[in-house]
Amino acid sequence: MQYNGSGTSNREWLIADVRGSIVAITDNTGTVTQINKYNASEVVEWNSHF
């Protein structure tokens, strides 16, 4: 979990794969707000913000 903005009311949840890489971020309601895709070297190829 991380906080977005000032204060502690706007939480974001970090979703990791089996390697521990963050593959998605969701908001307080569980809605996906970002998706990350990694290549074989664990470098981010792209990310999408919703």
C-alpha cells in the first residue's frame, strides 16, 4: 500500500507478481488505475494509467 497525495485518506494498493514486480495499482475501491508490463530483464516496457 502507498498513499497518493497529502494525508492518509487516498490509499493505493500495489499488486505484485511472483517475482515481486509491481504489475498493477488499484485505488481504494479496487479499481485498477495503472498496469505495468515488464520484459524478460524486468525492465518496464510500458505502463497504462486509467
